[in-house]
Amino acid sequence: MPEVTRAAPRVPPERAAVRPIAYGPVDIACTARPDRTLVMHSRRTLEPFDANLARMFRRAVERHPQRLYLAERAPDGSWAGVTYRSARQQVDAVAQALIDRGLSDARPVMILSGNAVEHALLMLACFTAAIPVAPVSVAYSLQSRDYAQLRHIANLLTPGLVYVADTALFAAALGALDSSQWELAAGRNGANLPKVTSFNALTQTRPTAAIDEAVRTIGSDTIAKFLFTSGSTGVPKAVINTHGMLASNQQALVQIWPFLEEDDLVLVDWLPWNHTFGGNNNFNLVLRHAGTLYIDGGKPTPTLVAESVRNLAAVSPTVYYNVPAGYAALLPFLESDLALARSFFARLRVIFYAAAALPQNLWERLETLAVRVTGCRIPMTSAWGATETAPMATAAHFMVERAGVIGVPVPGTVLKLVPAGDKLEVRVRGPNVTPGYWRRPDLSSQCFDEEGYYRIGDAVRLLDPADPAKGLVFDGRIAEDFKLMSGTWVHVGALRVGVVSACAPAIADALVAGENRACVGLLAWLNPAGCAQCTARRDPQSAGEWARDPQLRDAIRAALENWNATHTGASQRIARVLLLQDAPSIDAGEITDKGYINQRLALERRAVAVERLFADPADQDVIVLAH
């Protein structure tokens, strides 16, 4: 039986010391314009950096040639990987193969498979050969029924080479594409498809002087990646990510988090490389610091979180990155197994969350657990940005006491906070900002304002208007907020985080509904492990079974009645709840691979459920709360 954390000595978090780390100085300028617009930036300039990811990789090889660079689980369960030196040898060979094929911006490399050592080597080879790479969400290939999104992406990119780890897994998706214009490469041809180039064959190519010449040509504007994001439209668009964008972000990180240079960096990370969080921030962080990346095959889902648990029990990270949904899935395991918690916190310098707002209850549980296991608090922090900002635009490089603070502008980035009703819309300018969307000049022109600031669509507020250096607080998506029938604004971001926290750990996430209605309602997704904690039942149940469980429904009703007792205004009071019996759909764009809910798109897709939520008389599945 595993040890449980309840047996460990308790130290109140507020009395515990903080595990020390070195932060860069915070020196923020904030200027108010006559129209009440605020312009914020760091007075610390962005120091010179080499806008070349190929040279970043080569410097890492020179620093630590024998260090383990990338590792993944082998079929027998052991860790298998490559050192920096062996990675360099394979990367140069594959880069030469790509150059020999005449690939370019117009004919880039498209990767359909998820995170893996071969995927990383191919991505680094693209960086080295100055050829863009486009990692695509596996959901478009493995969860789709019509492959419409995948076809759209392939038609937009016109790739010259497409890679999959195993053709057997991707045979149906590949069959839905017109393969006449590109070469297929695979780690394994499990489907025995014709004319497939093996990845191993690419690694046997003899490097020539053409590689060094390609590296020499790379500059700030050279395209490194196309990353796909759907935003509120549901139609994937290719965000141009340049070498300069990605390298500038890593330089800013060095300046605000100098502690990263103090220890050998070790990440255990599942965050997908087709997203900017895992693929840019985390992947390039390891590259910049010549660290070690253990590729976590788990995900924050009931069926896959156990793999993350296994990996964190085996490897202690020095920095841990996750999304709120990931922490919600992981915490029950950490709280019930002291040995796992000890491994997790052993070397940890920082706990980092991003991609969505972290409910305060998750923050408090993490902090309490860290103190219980280590006797000290582990700094928790966040940052903010988007695929279009590489991703980091702000970061909290100071001690943060509660969830919600997203920090201050990092060196080189300027924020413009524009009044939008009773909120401040945030816009971004800097070397980390995209030049636009590939082959979509119409979208590119729309996303920048008259001063060249990128319109990200988010709202923020100053934690302390008298002291901008205390940081900004994420204040929701401008497009998500709506009005009730009474004309009262409902601010979705804060409300969603509040009610999910109030119902913890039963509810994993929720959609806030009620536009042009008399009251606010929720469509809620359940957390099976959390549901078990809230009830006496320990037998496994499906989401549908939990949604009908009387004891769970009573627990959620009581939690929301407590919420309503202190949130009596029409814009914050929850009147009705419908517990959903499925999961948010990645393929339909309701949720990203990293757990961010697309509120507006999901509500449109679930219009029938919204009608059930507000039906009169009430549907029998709807929890109606007392007035």
C-alpha cells in the first residue's frame, strides 16, 4: 500500500518558508494616455540574442555533448533516449535529407504524430535546414471522422514531406489526404503502405557543407514553424512562428528567471508540441539551457493520467509545467501517495501553470501538499501570452501569493491596455509577436491595430492600480462575456473559475450560459476521480453514471448553494446546472490539447443542451437551485 500524505507532519502554509529561487528585477513603466489607455513595459531592455534556433541547439551540444537530452518510454517500460552528441549527428543527417528534397516555406514538413524523440529530431532538423515545420494535433488524425480539419491544414500548407510515427495508426487519416504532392516518411510502416521513406533512412544521409550554409542564412524573420490555432472560429489558421520570435522569448526568460542557470534543468512534460506552451516554451527552454526532457506519454484524462503518475514517480523535475486541468487530474494521486509526492517535490524549484485560469482551490491544495511533504512552500507562478506571441508576453518573476496573477511585461514586450466597457483589452507588441497568418493576408491585417499591436482578445486588470509592478490579473476573454436579459454583464472567465473551485473536486470544467436569458446556468463536465472523493462510492463509474448519481448531485447542489449565498448578484448567482455525460471534444474545437475550453464555440455546438438547461418546466436532469 502506498504511504499517504495524511501521515506526514503538517506545517501551516502561511508559516512555512519558501524554497528560494533567484528572480530578475521587476522595473515596470506604466503610462496613461488621455483616452485612459495604459501602456506598460519593462524598463529592463531585452539583451542581445542570436535569432537562430539551429545555433541554439549546436551551443547546447557543445556545452554538454554527453548529457541525456531526450528520453521516452521504450516498449519494455524503460527510458530510452539520445544524448546531445548523438542527437546532433542524426539532426544533421536528416537536415541534409530535407535540403536534398528542395523543401521550403512553400513546401514545409508536416508532422502528424505526437511528442516523441523522432518528432524532436525531425523538428530540430527543420530548424537546421531553415525549413518550416508544422506539428499538427493528433486529434485531427486519430479522433476525426471526416478529416475535414486535416484536409484544410494540408491544403493550406502544401507540405513537401509528411511524417508519422507509425503508418498503421494514421492509415485512415493519410488515406483521406491527396498524397500525390508530398513524400511520406514514417518511423514504422506498420500498414505496409507503398512508397514510404523510413525515418532511419533519413538519418543515414551524409551531411555536406549545405547544412552550415543553411544555418548561416537563418535570421530573425526566418520561419521556424507554422502552429495551428482555431480561436473562436473553429477553422484552423497557421500562425507564423519565426526564429526571432522563439529566440527572443528564451532570452526574456533568462533575464527574468536567472535561477534556471543554477541547476541542471530537468522537465517531465506531456504538453503537446503542436501547441506553443509545450512546443515553444518548454521544448526551447530545454534547448536553451542544455537540459534534459523526459517525454511524458500521459495526459490529464482519466485513462492517461496514470502514465504521468508513473513518470513523475520515476523522475523528479526541477521545473514543472502544466495546465489547470492537468493539476486537477494529478492532485488526487499526489495527495494519496506520499512517495509520489516526495518524488514530485524533491528537486522542484517552480510550479508553473498557464493556458487557462487556475482555480484557487487547486493552488491551495498544491501549496498545502508541498508544505506537508517538504516543510516549505514551492514558488507557484504563471505567465500569459498566445501562439501569436511565442508564447510569453507577461510573466510573474516575483513571489505570487494566489492564483490569477499573470505577472508583468517581460523585457522587450510592450502592452497596450485599451478600455473596453468596464474592462481593459490587452494588446501586444514586441520581437515575440507573429508577423501574421500563413497565406491569410486578410486575417493578418485584421489582427493588428493602427499602432502595430497584436489584438489578442483577452482582458486584464492591474492587481494594484497604484503599483503596476505588482502585476496583472487575467480578466477573461472579451468575446466570452455576455449580457443577461436584464442588460447585466456576465464576466465569464472569473465566474467559471470561481464556480469550478467552489464545486471542487467534482467538476473538471464548465461552460457559463445565459446570454439574453433571465439567469446564469452551467453546463458542467465531471472529474471522475473528484466525484469519487465527494461520495461514498469508490467503484468506477462513467460520466453518465456520475451525472445521475443522487449523492453527487446533492453535493454539487450544496456547493453551489454555498456559492450563491455569498454571490447574490444576478451576474454571479448560478440558477441551473446540467451535468454533461461526455467530454469536451478536441476534434470539434471545444477544447485544445492542453485543456483550454473554447467557451463560445462549445456553447454553439451544444445549443440543444443550453435549451435543456433553461427549459420551463425544468428538464429532470437539470439541477435547479433555490432562489
